[in-house]
Amino acid sequence: IKPEIKPLLRADATKNRDFKHSTILTKELRTACKQLKDHPNIIVRRSDKSNTFVVLNRTDYKAKFDEILSDQKKFSRITRNPTAALKTKVNKLIGAVNKNKQEK
């Protein structure tokens, strides 16, 4: 990649928009992106540390993902969705804070 185009690619990668409207991706690059995305053995993910993308073997990615999730020191399997209970607790906390503000 030419050095002068790297900042443009990074800026473009941070925008949530359709490839068809990209000002820097040529038709050939859009086609290549679609082929990578549609390939059954490849997975494309945004990098954790920068505004770049990584192309990974799907089998390797799934194996590493499963390995990480199987670490019982970091994760535990849940039997029910905790969202409703957490939402109730958060709403009660917000209500209490708002009540305290009104009393002051």
C-alpha cells in the first residue's frame, strides 16, 4: 500500500457506510472485499488495536474463540438471560439518584 493512501484507508475503515459509496475503493477492491467476505473459509474482522482489518482462516478463528471462551477463570456459562434483572437494578439505581437530587 502506498504511504499516501494509508491515512485515507484508515479514515475510510472507521466510517459505517456501504462500500459502493467509498471514494477511495476502486471497483476491483470492492469486488475483492466482497469475495473475501463471502468466502466460506475466511473471516474478516476489525483489528482490536487499530483501524485496520484482519483476514483469518475461519477454522483457526473459531478454534481460538472457543479456547478463549472455555477458560472457566474468565467466563462461566449462564442458564438464563440476565438482561431484564440488570435493567431493573439499573433503573432502581437511577431512580434513587434522581430522587436524591430532587431532595437536595
